[in-house]
Amino acid sequence: MNAYMNSLPKSPGEATILVVDDTPANLALMSSLLKDTYKVKVANCGERALEIANSDTPPDLILLDIMMPGIDGYEVCRRLKGQATTKDIPIIFLTSMADVENESMGFSLGAVDYIAKPFNQTVVKARIRVHIQLKRQSSLLENLVFIDALTEIPNRRALDQTFRQEWVRAVRTGSPLSFVLIDIDLFKQFNDHYGHGCGDECLVRVAKALQACVQRPSDFVGRYGGEEFAAVLPDTDLNDAMRVAQFFHASLAALQIPHVQSTVNPYVTISIGVATTHPGTGQTLQRLSETADQMLYAAKNAGKNTTLGARL
């Protein structure tokens, strides 16, 4: 698993709506209206709304009342739009304050719509449906930037971003970080013999096999470029990273992709380089990457179809 594949936008029926209102009757009414179509969460104050929005399972859309004790709806919207993690959650103001000045205020703060009370239930459901669909389409476009078109796993751009993020986190926590480079052995010979169409199919099958080997949400597998792939393994020491590499070998061997031009094995194989460090020890992200590359080169020279690793 990895963040990019897990963050693909949900279908409308899987979307979560957060309803924020300090009046219990309004919460009950809106929950009853939406529960058959969406997952519904409720909050009776601005503080609770912020907690839910900043949780590990944030809503896909927020219906937000304006007049509430404590933090009002405008301030909730202002704070959510000011944070990178919540700024893209669509907010619809649902309020009895139906005048031009208040509507302008809501839109200026980043709300996507404004529904006046008392509301028509059909209109409310239609507007929510439209904004959920727009959010899904926007998320799909954003994800395409990070997905490799051929293999449909994360691309080099996603890899570089994830690597930097995990490096910063490891520096902060003092935890180990492993970087793994994977190369298909003798892939040029495979392409020359079977043709580029079969070569593309091989890349797709290898990508899926590698991705299936990582189970933790924080683990990442992506296409590094050409016939090379990479894995970022947070909180993973060298011994555990080497075990993951063996899973990669076993998963690929199980595919038994014929490679009659290989001098290593009658089937497609991979060579792997692993590097592990504790970023807080004065190492650099670039050196970790270079060490994994050196280990991959050494594995190639050692006969291929093998893994070599180093601890910095």
C-alpha cells in the first residue's frame, strides 16, 4: 500500500458528510436526509468540527452553520482553508442568514456554496451531489499527476515527494528509514527478443507484483524510471528491509515470466539494492539514495537475481 493509491477519490456513495450545527433538531433532520446516500458525521460546535476535519478520517464535504456559540462558522471555514491538510474540503454554508453580505463573506472565505434556511430537501441533496462529484473529479486529476501511465502505480514524482516527506519525519522521530532500488535483469534483451509490447506487459506485471508485497499504509512502491522501481520503507531497519526484498524476489519468481535470452534464469528476475540509515545521525537523503544505487550496481555485478544492502 501507499498514500497515493489509498487517496484515490471515493465514489459518491462512499463519501462522508460532516454536518455542523448547534441545534440538535437540525443535526437530526440533516442526518436523516443524507444517511441513505452518504456516511454522515455530526458536530454541535465549531471546535468539534475542527477536530473531526483534522482527524485521520476527514470528511469529503462539510455542511456548516454560521451562527454558533464559541467558534462560529466563518472562523471554522477560515481555519480549515488556512491549513494544507484541510483546505481542499468543500464547505457549504447552511444558514438562515440569507443576505448578499453574508453570502459574499462565505464565498470570500472559500466556501463552494450557500444554502439558506428553511431549505428544500431536494435542492440540498442535488447541490451536495454536484459538489461531491466535482471533488471526485478534481481528486482524480490531481492523482493522475502522480501515477505512472503504463503501470498505474506511483511515478517518479510521487516517489521523490514521498521520499522527502518520510526523510523529514524520520529526522523528527529518530526512526530508521530504508530505501530500495529494484531493476529488472537483462530487460533490454527481453525487449529485443519479445518486442516492446511484451516489454510493457512485463513492466506492468512486475509493478503489480512488487506493490502487492508491501502491506503497511506507510510503505511505498513506485516506478523509478525505465525498468527500475523503488521502495520507501519508513520505520524499517536493514534486516527488515532485506526481508521485504526477498518478498519482492519471491513474488516475481511466482509470475514465471519467460526470458529465454537471460543468462541468469529462464524467467524474468530482478536485482535489488538496499540502504538504511537513521537520518538523525548526520546522513543525507541524497547519500541514502546513492548508497542504494551502489548496492544495486554491486548486486548486478555479483550475478544478478540477488539483493545487497548497506547500513549508513
